[in-house]
Amino acid sequence: MRSLLGRFSHLGLRWRLVGWVAALSLLCLAIAFVAVYRGTGTQVRHEIDGEIAGDASEFTHSLIQSDPRSSAQAATDAARYVRGQPFSGSSTLLFAVIPGAGTSTNVPELFGDQPPDDGETVAEQRQENRQAARLLRIGEGYSTLALPDVGDLRLFKRTVRLAGLGKHSGVVVGVGEPLVAVVRAQRGVARAFILAGALALLGALLGAWLIGTRMSRPLRRMAAVAARVDAGDLAPRIHDEGRAGETRVLADAFNHMLDRLTEAFAAQRAFAADASHELRTPLTVIRGQIEVLATQRHPPEEEVRRVESLVQAEIARISRLVDDLLLLAKAEQPQFLRTEAIEVPTFVRELWRTTTMLADRRFELQGVAEGTLTADPDRLAQALRNLLANAIQHTAEDTGLVLLRVRPAPVGRIRFVVADDGPGIPPDQRRRVFDRFHRTDSARDRASGGTGLGLAIVDAIAIAHGGRVSVSESPFGGAQVELELPHFSAGGQTHRTPASVSSAADL
């Protein structure tokens, strides 16, 4: 059975649909056949019961009307009645058992010891006689029994009291009818069901095959497109505008998946190209400086120190780049974050104190929301430092403004806002600044522009926390970056820091 089911599961959708429709059709036909077959037999039996009950009433009425005064006269009257209704294989059996006078019947061979028929042995005839004797022993009411040379017989017996025979003498009247009509009706039902069932099953199988073909056609097209995609071609799409329902939804989802894959592969190729370029630049510098140093037999000490300084700077750049790439790779792993409860005012003040020592700018810390944030303090500090470093990098020394504002947002969220008065970011590049290795100023020197991964790391940290980051124009004409995170519980009024301007030189 398991091997059969295993082979069935490997068939195509069309043939599996045909198989299931065939099985269900056969099951439904079998249930209907049993119900109709048995119902027909029961209905015909009820009709036979009504007929033999009516014949028994007529027989009884005839005996009562004759009003016999002795058992012999009753036997004569009963014999006269039954002789008028001879028995055949499809007619009615009549008999009356009269005390002291024997049995009057239209089938005398069923009563008494009969000699063997032609071709029967004595033992076989005795067996038939014993079966026939059950007609006399069986109780009153309806019953069914098998008789020799007659087959199944539906029998009805009743006892009638005749006034002329005394109070304690009862005549047993029996009426039976062969169940040939039941067998004939059920055979007719079986033939009709076999013919109709075969036609219905054939039509169901044909319909199932056509429906399966129609249903599987878009799936086969999808399989063909998937095979081309598996071979490396991401260009094909499923065009099935004429369909609706689940097939259209599946086709749209498949096309959307291919679009995402195309974008992901393009981004991956661009990322690999940018990463290789970023790594190739410092490696080229290192190799060039070492080659310059190697051309000199006895290089002066100051030349060695100069090359050492350049090589260490480029190695530091490579290390930062590798660390950033590893962080972005870990951002998609579940263990990337180690969250805990953070007291926002304390966390922000400590971060601000260390950040303002990095450069000479007009640093301004505005309102800081009171409350507790559930987040990874190290990752959050890294994201905010990247935003502040980006603002510092794009503002003028001494006079440039770098502002941090922390305020609550709706639905249990908190918003960190970093604004500056630098050149700002063009609207068409505000979403792309979070792409890896993207720079708004393509002519800017890489040595001053960093690796181009700072804002991508901020975006990855925000997504890992279930938050988001966005860029807009600041009120001071520069860029404004908003980092919004969930899981914030407000703990009081917003902490107001005096709107004073500070710089690293004042600390």
C-alpha cells in the first residue's frame, strides 16, 4: 500500500487529480448504489408484505363466511378456496392448518413426507422435507425462509377462530410469496447503476483531466521560468494577465521574487565590486611604497618612517573596512543584538560627552526624553556615533553646527535626531545614502570620505531593532537624520538641556 501511495505521489498534478476524482467518484457511487439497492429491496418487500397480508385477510374472511360446523367441512372449504389460486414460481402460496383435518394448500408437495423427485437422492429429499416443515413450526406474523424448489419466501401467518369448531380450536392461515420480485428489482438497479456509474465515472475522469490540464498549465510555465532562473537567467517573467485568483497571486509573487532577486544580485555584484575597489586602493598604496623603499639600497631613516606611517594608515583603513563588512554580515544573524534596559538620559549624556571631544564644532544637545529603552547599548552607541561623525565630517571646523535631539514618538517609540548646517543631501539621493559604499560627493577623496559604510551600518542596526532611519533637510539647511526605535517606556517629562553652544575647545 505504501509503495502504491509513493508511486502515486510522484505523478503529475493532472494524473493525481484524475486519481482523486476517480476514487471519490467510486466512493460516492458505491454509497449511492448501496442506499438505492437496499432501499429498492426494502420497498418491494413492504409491497409484498401488504399483498400477503391482504391475501391472508381474504382467505380468513372466506373461511369465516363459509361458517363450517366441523373440521372436515372447514378443510373442504379451505381446499375449495386454495384450488382457485394455483401456485407458481411467482404466485402466492396458500395453506390452512385445520385441527383434526390436516393441511389444505395449493402446494401439497411442501407439506408431509414426499418421495424423491427425479434426480434427487433420499437424503436430499429428506433435507428438503425438513426445510418445508418449518412452514408449520414458524410463529405467527411476518418471516422469511428458504424453501426447496421455491427459493426465498416471504411468509405471513395468523390464527383465526371459527365458531363452528369451538372456542379452543384455531385454524392457522398462512400466505407466502416468493421474493423473486425483490431479486429482479435489485438486479435492475444494479444494471442501471453499472451503466450509469461507468458513464458518470468516465465523464468525471475526462473532466478532471481537462481541469487538471488547465490548472497545471500556468504551473508548468512557472516551472519553465524557474528552470531558466536556475540556469542563471533572471530576465524571464510570468505574464498571465488574463487569469485571476490564486494563480494570478502566485504569478505576481513569483515575479516580485524575481525582481527582488535581480536587485539583490545587482546589489551584491556592486557591493563586491566596491569592496574589491576599496581594498585594492590601500593595497596598491602599500605595495607602491614598499616597492619605492625596495629600490633604495640604503634608504634614509626618515624615508622608512614615512613609508611606515603610510603603511600603518592604510592597514588601519583596511581593518576598519573589514570590521564594517563583518558587522554588516552579522546584522542578519539572530545573535547580532544583546538587548537590555537603557536609561536614555544617562546613556545620551555619556555618549555626547565622548563625541564632542572628537572635533571643534558648535555642538548642541537639545531636549532628551526621560524613560527606558530596550535595545543593545553598544549597537545603538555605534549608530549614533556614525551619525554624529557624519555630521562632523560635513560641517565646517569651529563654526559648523552639530545638533542632537532625543524625543518620544507615538506608540512606545523614541526618535534620535541628528542635524547639521552642512551642504545637505539632494532629495534624489536621500534613500541611497544608506546603501553600502554610496557617497553623495563622487569627487571627494576617499581618505577623507571614509569607507562609505557608516550610514549602511546605521540602517542595519535600526532594522535589527525593528526601527527605521530616514534623511530629510534640517532647519539649518544641512542634513537631518532621524533614527526611530521601538520598545521605549516614557518615565517622565522630557529633560531639557540649556540651548547653549559648546565646542571641544571649551571642554
